[in-house]
Amino acid sequence: MGFAVMSMTDAAANRVKVIVGNSGLDAKGVRVGIKKGGCAGMEYTIDLVTEPNAKDDLIEHDGASVWVEPSAVLYLLGTEMGFETTSLRSGFTFTNPNQTSACGCGESVELKPADLAALAAQRQAAQPA
């Protein structure tokens, strides 16, 4: 089994399926990326996918498809994408082990590239002997 860049919760998968179902376009899923911006330096991006990019990593869960932009992979390794609704907002959430800080409003984050050596060691330790 290959290594998935990200995982997604059932709530996130359900929300992706709703977005795709309501798009009215030939939507196939969403694409997650990062861009420079906000007071902490980076922001997550989510765009509708009508034509998948062959270079993107594909994450699938319960019939939902999420593509990850190649430029974002090192920053998103090990991230869990969720979805929450509170009394003040609803939206996708990212539990990201590569996040070093976030701004006070929660709209932007500071990310560091994943430590590939540490990830490889964790994966090796998790495999049965």
C-alpha cells in the first residue's frame, strides 16, 4: 500500500461530495494547495476540480476525491482534512503536523516542510517485523 499525502475525515468526505453534487459543472472533486498570504504567511486553498492534473496526488475517501497540488505536498504530508460547523462558521479544517503557528483569526498559518527522514523512520517502525 502506498503512502497517502493526507487523510480526510468522514465529515470532510461528505462535504466534498455535497460540493461536487451541487456544483452544476462536470466536477470530480476538489484540489487542496497552499499559497503565500495572510498575517502568518500561508493560506490553504481549495478549488473545484473539473479536469484533474496528472501531477496532483489523489486522495479518496468514501467516494470523495481530493487532489493535492505538487507544490503543497511537502507542507501537507501527514495532514488530516476535516470539516466542522460551529455557531460562527463552517469550513474545512486542517490538522497539520507541519504547522508551526497560526494567526489569531485562524485564516492563515506558518508551515514548515515535512521532515522526510522522520516520516520514513516512523513508517519503518510501524511495519511488522
